[in-house]
Amino acid sequence: MTDNFDAIVIGTGQAGPSLAGRLTDAGMTVAVVERHLIGGTCVNTGCKPTKTLVASAYAAHQARRGADYGVITGSVSIDMARVHARSQKISVDGRTSNEAWLRSMAGCSLIFGHARFESDRTVRVGDELLEADRIFINVGGRAVVPDMPGVGEVPFFTNSSLLETDVLPEHLVVVGGSYIGLEFAQIYARFGARVTVIEKGPRLIGREDAEVSDAVRSILEAEGIAIRTGAECINFAHHPNSVAVGLDCSEGEPKTVGSHLLLAVGRRPNTDDLGLEKTGIETDERGYIQVNDRLETSVPGIWALGDCNGRGAFTHTAYNDFEIVAENLLDGADRKVSDRVPCYALYVDPPLGRVGMTEAEARATARRILVGRRPMTQVGRAVEKDEPLGFMKIVVDADTDAILGAAILGTSGDEAIHTVLDIMAAGGNAATLRQTMHIHPTVSELVPTIAGALTVCEDREQERSRP
Ligand SMILES: Cc1cc2nc3c(=O)[nH]c(=O)nc-3n(C[C@H](O)[C@H](O)[C@H](O)COP(=O)(O)OP(=O)(O)OC[C@H]3O[C@@H](n4cnc5c(N)ncnc54)[C@H](O)[C@@H]3O)c2cc1C
């Protein structure tokens, strides 16, 4: 028997539940299918639990630094069971409220199980066949387990399994020196583990400007985290009660032995077992569903939202996808993915807030560019908080005064970056930013200052690679 709905939503990540809310408000019947935990990655194995751990790690770090502020504390120890329970509670609360919300929607049927397409209009979940003229795919992604020699012979964690345990590793080896790996590295170092980060590329967070990578590396190394970049031929082998990771780096020890291993080498979309071959939906060679600027797939009546469409890899991009689809479909709007300004943060401490192009990307467009920079040692609020690590910079088009991008690596960098983001989104330029009065004392108040002190400066990437 086939159950007919006005719409089917596959996955309850950061777009699906909100979309179900708008569709049911518009009077539609909606089947929402979830195969695992409501709330998806962000709520259960991503942003929420990790940022909760980041907060515990920050508390530990500040407690150890108490004397710097004239606050005398006793010795600091970590209760991993309580740390873990706190992070679990925040995830479970998020999941429970999401589920209650979905169940409260009139016209919404919440179905647990793995959804697979049977045709362009039908989806099977176990014995149930669901049919609808509108289908929204919000299946997200999962950690890649790399095909590195020996990986099948050693125990390892991914972000999901590490978050399930309250064990404090004696020595955590993190393979992958990008956003997820670095957050976990600093979290566990601050909890008291010895941590080694192994990165294949020549530097950490290789998508960022080299000066950002270098500054993040120094910050982590100053906390005792060992970092090995340029690690060719990574391989794994058993070692008594531990894991040996072979690096074959050009310099340093060719092997490191850790008590626990975290693989954080990227994500892949959950599209390999979705029955897409029974539809006309096109994917790229990595499995990302191809969508146009309005998030429509190659099959009319089917949309793909969130990480599975390869147009973003963040909670805010998935949620923005929901807004685009819902407003185009229900409000007669004409919103597009290309209208949004790219932005994200890396939640090491201090955090990195990023918007628009990096300096290297801006230079690659052959524009004439101007750059404003300031170290956090010259940001009053950072000095007053005794958190003066990092720097801020803004990149501006010398001919049009358009803001091309910015990076704030420093205390509150994840918040202060919005001062640039909002001006860019509103179509303002560097002059708008310069002329906006900001509150004192904040990190944000120095953003207009750097926009007012722009200079033509040498290409630091090239400068850096000179012998
Ligand atoms: C460790 C970590 C930290 C992160 N931190 C941040 C952060 O600080 N800020 C940020 O913006 N982003 C962060 N992210 C990324 C963010 O979590 C994701 O971008 C976001 O959750 C993507 O949401 P989504 O809606 O695309 O899908 P997901 O949240 O992945 O949800 C997809 C859902 O679909 C379900 N599903 C999959 N296939 C099927 C199927 N066939 N049938 C039924 N159900 C199915 C899954 O079970 C899942 O519940 C982090 C990610 C990780 C891993």
C-alpha cells in the first residue's frame, strides 16, 4: 500500500524540521523520515556537543590561568564523566525539543527508518511506500574513513564515536589538521591529554591564508600540542595497548605511538544508499547532489538541502538552504544560494571568524587589493581580558572599495566577524564600515579602524615562500 503526502522530507538535520514546519503551516501533509537521531549531525555529533566541550576546555584553561588575573585557585582537575554528561545533556535536550516540535505539527507524520527512492515520486521506508509530488532531501553527511594502510587493523574514533565516550586518552593522535581535528585537539589537550596532530598537507587549515595557519599552529603548539605537517604516507599498525601511526615526514620521528586515534580527514554525503540510481537525480563524482541556485535537483519537484548538496558544510548554510527553498516555494520569493556571503568559524580558542575571500583568493582574482591588519595585542578589549593572541585583517578592492573578505583570529572573533558580514550582505563597502560607530570596549570596535588604515601590501604568501 502507498501512503500519499503533499511532501516528503528525508532527514531531520538543520533544514528538514524547519521546512516541515513551514509546509504544514501552509496546510500540507508531510512525511518526515529519520533513520537515526532527530536533529542530525549538529545536534548529536557536531556543533552542539563539540561547542559544549570547547566551553568546558576553556573553563579548564582559564582556571589554570587564574593567577594571571589575581584569582588564586587550587589545583585544577577534570571530571570527564561530568564533562561528558554536560555535553550529552545539551545534545539530548536539543534532540528532544526537535522531536516534540515535529510531533506538534498538524499534518506531519514522523517516520523512523532508512529512506530509499523507488522512483522520482516514491520513497520506501521498510514496508512503507511513501508518495509525494514534492520531495526534500536533507540527509547530511558522515565522517570519511580514509583508505590508509592499516586502518582496518586498529581501533579508531570518528567525531561521532569520540563524543560517545568519557575516556580521557593518555595520548590522542588526531589525523587531520583541519577544522574538526583542531577543535578536538585543543579540547583534549586542555582536558589533560597529550595530543599530536598529523596533517598530510604542508600546513594546518590549508584553505586559510598561510599567516592564519601559522598563527593557529603557534597558538596550539604553545599549549603543548605536537603538530606534524607534510605527513606523507600515513599508515597505522597495532602497538601493545596503543596505535602506531607512521608518518614518513621529511623531518622528525617517522612514527608516533598514541593511546587513542581520531580520524578527522573530511566528510562524505549520505547519498550512497539513497536509491538515487532509481531517479534522475544527478550527483557529482563524490556523491554530492547537483542543485541549481534555487536548490532544485535535476528532477523537477525534488530539492536537496544542507551538506548533501555540496553548497555548504555548516549548520547555517543548511538552515539558509531551508529559508531559500521555503520562501521560493511558499512566498513567491526568488532567493538564491549565490546571494549569500560565505562565512564560518573555527572554534579553537581564540576562535577564527571568517567571511568572504581569503587574501590569497582575492589576489588570485587579479584585482588590486588593499589590506588592513591589526594584532590582537593592539585591541584594548583583548588586552583587558588578557587574551591577546591572534590578529584581524580585512581585504578590500582598491578600485571599488568593496569588502572582499576578512578574518578575525582572536577573542570573540566568531562574533566580531559579523560586523563585516552584515555590511557585506547589505551591500555596503569599506567606507560604510569606517563610518560606523562601534561600542567601546569591544573587539568589533577595531574593525572600522582597520578598514580606515588600508595599505597596499606585498603578497605575504609569496613573501613567505621565498628562501
Ligand atoms: C564535529 C563537528 C563539529 C561541527 N561544528 C560546527 C559548527 O560549530 N558550526 C557549524 O555551522 N557547523 C558545524 N558542523 C557542521 C554541521 O554539523 C553540519 O553542517 C550540519 O549538521 C549539516 O546539517 P544537514 O541538515 O545537512 O544534515 P545533518 O545534520 O547531517 O542531518 C542529516 C540527517 O539525515 C538523516 N539521514 C541520512 N540519510 C538518511 C536516509 N536515507 N533516511 C532517513 N534519514 C537519513 C541522518 O540520520 C541525519 O539525522 C560540525 C560538524 C561536525 C562533524
